[in-house]
Amino acid sequence: MVALIGLSGCARPVSLGRLIHDPAQQAKLRLGVNSTELSEGMFRTLISWGPRQMAFVELVKKNAQGGLSVAALTDVGSTLYAVQIDPNGAIRVIRKSLPFSDQWLLDGLVAELLILWQRPPANSHLHQLNPDQRALVLQEGQGTKMYVFDRSDRWIEYQRLWRRRSQCHISLEWDSDPLPKLIRVHNSKKHYRVLRERLRRSDGSIDSGAGS
Amino acid sequence: MDIVPSYPSCAKRSVAPAWCCLLVTLLVVGIVRVTQGGTENTDTSRSEALLSSLRQSRASYDTVAVYFTQRKRLALLDVTLESKGMIFFQRPHWVRYEIIAPIQSLLLYNGKKVQNYVFSQGQWKLLRSPGAAVVGKVFRQLGSWMQGDFSADQKMFEIKVHPSEQGEGRIDLIPRSDTLREFIQRIELNVEKAPDYRVNRVTIRESDTDHTVMVFEQELNNPDIPQDTFKTPDSSAACQGLFRKAGDSTVNKVEEPTP
């Protein structure tokens, strides 16, 4: 019964609300995703699948040419993965000690981390989801990407849909820093959840949530 | 097409080797035995002497506590990440391995099973880590070694000894498995002589450019360890206090290795 209720919940289509024609507001929200300007980020990551969990540290660094490097390290220092993204968008997996495909890694963990460094597409449309939330929505065939903003235009959520059903839901919790304090990922397609705690603020100071 | 990973095997292949290597590195010091086929050196007697001296000098210690700094060099990001931690070991098989900054995580072993904790959102959380069973197996093996039982399997590493003229030296552990060698080229244990033989630095070389160096900055032999050191994360502060209480006389000056 629980499984049926869960399945029915997952299957519920996500409402895209009402389309709004307001190019100025669309541009303002899009440019408000300001983490794209940050040179680096560091997170304590906890991934859960079924009853199992694993913790590691993820780093993102922007290079002088505008490309990005991403890596995950275990607490004892071994590299779980290292990925290079060139300015032209070409992606290379440099190192990987995880037994799943490069595509799985890039489409999942890496893509979900790098949404912070990628602005919503310019051709996305502005939607009013409810009185408190608006979204930039990009529909490509059966797939949809949604960037949800609160009443104060703060980006609080990202969703990837397929046929209007959520495949991946990411919520962002902010404080005064340009990087979110907490990122929660629920990837219902790949059946995992991720909690990312910011380890280092953009001024270089250390956060206390995951450490001393 | 997306591939749903087999997570338990993921843990066996990625997490466990890292732990295995590190824990072997940390715990096997002084109790490894050179086999004829596994040793490559120009002076076998000096190599044997180094291992023997190391083994004998550690034999009188039932409990060891080490405070370390770990520096991870990652060439791709052009960064060196530093963390601090401590290791407690008590014969026959109790282990506490804790990272204390900038993140906090803890691994406890009681001779039967491994418990893996992380400090997240302001509190300790016990993880159901899929690699725990494998790590526990390694610990059991190490416990046997610590008690002088060398019949346990030592096929994981080829051991190369590089003794110096002064009686000190370096012991290299080279993974025999091709799979493990994909992730770790070599583990180097730096052995110093004074005041007695001990490992003061461990270098784990992942590739020609990436490596992790653990420097054992402070070592306490047969200390009175805090209650529940091997049982709970709550004794973290007391464990850290042990090193402060011991004072500067126990602090080691260890030179950084050449990359």
C-alpha cells in the first residue's frame, strides 16, 4: 500500500502554472543566478540510496579560460571522480573510481552540482506557478527544466521533468553567501538522495555545519 | 541510456580499497614481513634489519595514538587540501580513525564490525556504509597480524624496502591487484629512528601528479585513553584533549617529502 501511494505521488504531473510575457523579469531572474560568477565551491556531500549512505567532499573550480573542474574525494583523500568541462562544453572524465558509466556520473552527480554554475537557458519562458513562486521553464520535447524562484526572486528550486513527471528535484537553502548553504537532491529516476553542505564560504571562511 | 549502478559493488571497489590501503599503512607498520619474492633491494640484511627494528620497537606498545595532518594534492584543480585527524589503536584490534577538520568523520572498529559516522547539520550521523563489511574483514586480518599471527593473507601488497645508511628508510607498499593499482600506484611509509623506530609519514600516490601525504605530527605511546574512545563519537573532544595535554614534547618535526 505504501509503495502504491509512493508511486502515485511520483506519477503526479507537475504543474507549470501560467505563462507570463515579461522579458525584463525573465532576464532579471535569469541573471540572478549569480553563482555562475564564483571561482570555486566546496561541499560536504552525503549520498543515500535505499538504506545505504556514503560521504565525501566535492570541489568545483573555475579556471582562467572559463572551464570548470569538478572532483570528489573520500575523507582519506582518495579521488572518487575528477571531471574537466572545457569552455566549449566538452566534458572529460579524468579519473573515476566508481563502477558506473561516465554518462551516469555526468548526468547525475556532476550535472546536479553544476547547475549552480550554469545560468537558466536564455530561451526559457517565465511562468507563474502560484502566488508565491515563479519559474523559468524550458521545454525540449518531452523534457522540461524548471528554475523556481520565490517572491523575493531568490532561486530556491530546480526540477527536471519528463512528460511533466519529476525525475530530479533540487532544493536550495541560502544565507548571505553567494553559494547555497544547503542543497538537497532527490533523483527519483536513479533512486538516490544527496545532501550537500557548503564547506567553505565565498570569502574562504569555513562553515561549521559539517565540521568543527 | 542510464545505467543504475550496483552500489554494494561500488563500495567494494572504491571505498574499501582506499580504507584498506590506509589502514594497512597505518596499522601494519612494524609487523610486515619481507618475503623473498616480494622484496627488491640491494641490501637484504639492512632491509630485514629495518623491518625487524620497527617490529621490535612497536611490540611494547599496546595502545598508540597519533595526531596527523593530511595534505591532498589534486593536480586537475591545482589545489592542495589539508585536513587534520587522529588515530587510536589498541591491541588486539580496536581502532578509532577520526578526521576533525575541516570536516568531521569517524570510523570505529571493535574487532567485529566497523561503524562509520559523519558530522552533518550539526550532529553525528551513523552511516550504513556498504563498504563496512569489507573494511571489517581487513581489520580482522590486521588484528591477527598485531597478535603475531602471520598466517593471514599478505597478498595485497608487494613490499619494497629502501633502507638508508643511518638505519632509517622507506617501505613501499605496491598493490598487487591491477584493479587497485588503477587507483593507488604506491604507498610509501617513511621510517625514522629516533627515539625509536616508527613511521612518521605516509604518502599515498594515486598517480604521477596526485598524492596524499599524512604527517604524524604527534604520537603517544601507551597513553591513558579516554573512556569510550573505541565506542562513540562523543569522546572526540576528550581524545583531542589527550594530545594537548601531552604537550610539545610529543610533537614530531617531520619534513615534507619531495613531490
